[in-house]
Amino acid sequence: MAAMQARHAGAAGFVLYALSLSPAWSWGDAGHRITCEIAWQEFAPETRSAVLRILARDEPRYRRFFDSCVWAHREGMARIYANRRHEHYLNVPRASETISLESHCAQGCVVSAIVRYTGELLRPDTDPQTRLVALKFLDHLVGDVHQPLHVGFAEDRGGNGTLVRLRGFERLVGDGPVSLHDLWDTGLLEIGGMGRGRWRSAALRLHAALGREERAAGATFDPLVWAEESHRLVREQVYAGTELQATYVEASLAVVRRRLQEGGVRLARLLDAIMRGEAPFFVEDRRSGTVHHPACLALDAVPPGAMRVVSARPAAPPLHEGCPRSAGRASVPAAVPRPAPPTRR
């Protein structure tokens, strides 16, 4: 009995520690690694090779794909590019049932950032360091936009200002309040056996369980649609009072697993397209009706709030003459060994 109590105390201590350290703007390491491991399993072989060639110039601890996916919240937004922190979320007023980039993304947000880094990876003349940073931000942000509270209510900063207690899980998470955002970033993954030390096996299970619906989601290349899905979950399911029971945890874990799967599949399809040199989407400047290839330099002058992602190159209005009709294959360093079979990495 004493040993069992000690194990419960240790587990509770770790989860509380993880919740206390979880950045207020991240799935947490485990969630991002799971998303990227699912993507790795889904990558075309050529994509795996291209990604590893890009990462080969990074410091050793970020050269594995799933490790590169935590760089943005550990170092990228934390200290090196602190001015980009607004790119990992999109806050919407509670009274707004839909997302308006013009109103809610005027200064930039996770949706416009995904567009930006997609373009930087597609440009054949992007310098190697910029390409590396773009890849590490993109793989992280695709994970972020699938965490529902990264498209949460502005009034409580995406659940950071809402404190909740989990009833029936005191031995795991303690009886003190935690923020709703931290619960979704880290706590639910720990409760569901997907946290520290277990994320890889969880990723492989989630990948093996991919169904037709999750794979079909990979055909959606519009980051605004991804954000709208998260926002709908926030409005319909995430908020359920401050005293949360086992039924809430069970239903929320189902959402977490599905969003990790969808994020992984979409990240894989997005990078597959980019590494083939194909534009996964085009971007319309709603002020003029001009449609840009995502690699177009002129897109840098389009305010985030004026962007509209279009899923296919439209016949009219024509592409702006200053934009490429198609982007060349991403230029990445050569002579990096091909990866081992994905399940044995």
C-alpha cells in the first residue's frame, strides 16, 4: 500500500510539475512530438529525405524531425523570435461565432503564419538558415492550430484565465486548480497515457488507428478551416464549468486524439506538397482580388487580415504577374543519408 501511494504521489507530482511549466502557448512537448511522429509515418520517402537534409544544418538536438517540432516553443518564440509569439494562436471574442481574419488576425496569427512559412519553404532562393527556421515554425504551428484553445476566447486568453478542477483524478493531478489551457496542453495527454516517456508509443498507436475520416482530413489545405474546427470545438465542448468530471475527461481525450491525428496527417500532406515544389494553396488579396502563389514576394505586402486562402489556382482573377506560376523544388543541402524505416527511428 505504501509503495502504491508513493507511485501515485510521484505521478501526481510530475503532472502538477508539467502543468506548472507548460508554456501558455503550446500543445506541450508530447503533443507536438506526437503530431510530428504521425506526420513522419505518413511522409513520402522523398519528403523524409528532404526534411532531414534541411535539419542537418541544425544543432544535433533538433536534427530529428520530432525534436525539431518543439524548437519553436523552447527557443524560437521563447527567446530568439519573441516578436513572433502572436503567431501561435488566434484569439476570438466570445461573442463571435465565426472567425474573421480582418477582425481577429489584423496583426498576424497562426493562420497567416502558416501561409508565410509555407511560402518561405517553397521559394527556391530561400537561404538555408531561413528555410530551416521556416520548417521548424511550420511543423510546430500546424500542431498548434489543432489544439482547440489556440483558437480560443480572447477574454480569457485561450483558457489561460479559466481555472478548473478535475474530480476523480486527484491522485494524478492533485486537487488544486489548473488553467483550462494547461489542462488541454499537457494534463489530458498525461491522463491519457500520451505524456512524457509515452508519447512515441502513443503516436504509433494513433497512426495505426487512422481511419478514412482522419485521412480525408489531410486533403484540406486551408489553415483557416483548421482554425475554424478548433474554434467550433471550443464553443461546443471545451468549456464545461469549473468542476470537471470523468465524463468530461473521456470526451476531451477523444477530441485530443482526433486532433493529433488530423494535425499529423495534414502536416504530412502539406510538407509532401512543399517538398515536391507544389503550392498546396493560393492566397487572394481581398482588397484587390489579386491571387498570389504562396511563394510570391508580393504576398509579404498583403496584411494578414486581407488574406483569403483559396484551395486551387483559380481561373480568374489572374495571378499577379510578379508571382511565380509555379515554385521550383525546394533547394536543400544534398548528401544526407536516407532515413531508416520510420518505425525504427
